[in-house]
Amino acid sequence: MPERQIRLLGDPVLKTRSEPIGTIDARVRSLVEDLVDSVKLPGRAGVAAAQIGVNLRAFSYNIDGDIGYILNPVLVELAGEPAMVDEGCLSVPGLWYPTKRYPFARVTGIDLDGNPVAVSGEGLMAQALQHETDHLDGLLYLDRLDKENRRAAMKEVRESDWF
């Protein structure tokens, strides 16, 4: 399947808490296929279901060639001293701002067979796990910026061609 169009800031689905996946049916299997296809494009570290217009708790990731997905992810562990890291978002194209993230993160959830899975990592993987889980909770990285950077980011958004 082709990758799905990414929803941009201003779309209500991005500010809505995603619903847990109950039954794993053909619709959920198709969603995972779309998420994986969508994250394979260059420059993409993760895609949450909300970013392709689906209000379900699922995301895909692509970190250093490690491509996968997780359903009903729960952020269960953050470790290390939080640090400011440059962060961007497909739903807010062209903007990069320092965002406080933990250097290690672990999420648990299930796969398409309903089996428990855990995904963890440091660095970019940790950042992606936190970022994509935020999407499923209706948060964008802009919501985590300090007041000064948020003001600058929103000004940049308002002046962008895509907004």
C-alpha cells in the first residue's frame, strides 16, 4: 500500500487522545501496513496513527534501519537525565526546536497476533518512542516547548506556506 498523507498541525485528530485497539481485525492489519509503509520514507523516524488520520493507539518507527510497529503502546520507563534535543515533526514541517527528552525510553504493547512486545532504546530511539507516544495522547512536541520557544514556533507556523 502507498504511504498515507500526513495530517498537519490544526487537524483535530492530532489533539485527540487515541483510542486503544480492541479487536485485531483486517482494519488494524491494514493500519499497520500503512504505518510501516509511511515510515519507510527517508527522514522519518516514526509515524503515529493519528498522523495519518486514524484515532487508534498504534505507531511505527524507523531508527537506523530498524523498522517496526507497536499497538497499544504504554510508555513504561524513562531513564537518565532529561536533556534538550533538537526535535521536529512530520505534522509541523520545517520546524526544529529543542525539546526536553529522556535519553532512555521503553514502551510495551502488543503485536498483530496479540503477543506482548517491548521496544526500548537510547538516543534517537528513545526520542522517537516518547514523541510517538505523545502523539497518541494528543500532544505535539510544540506542547512541550518552553514559553519562549513555543511563541517563536507558533509564529513560524503562522508564517509557513502549509498552515
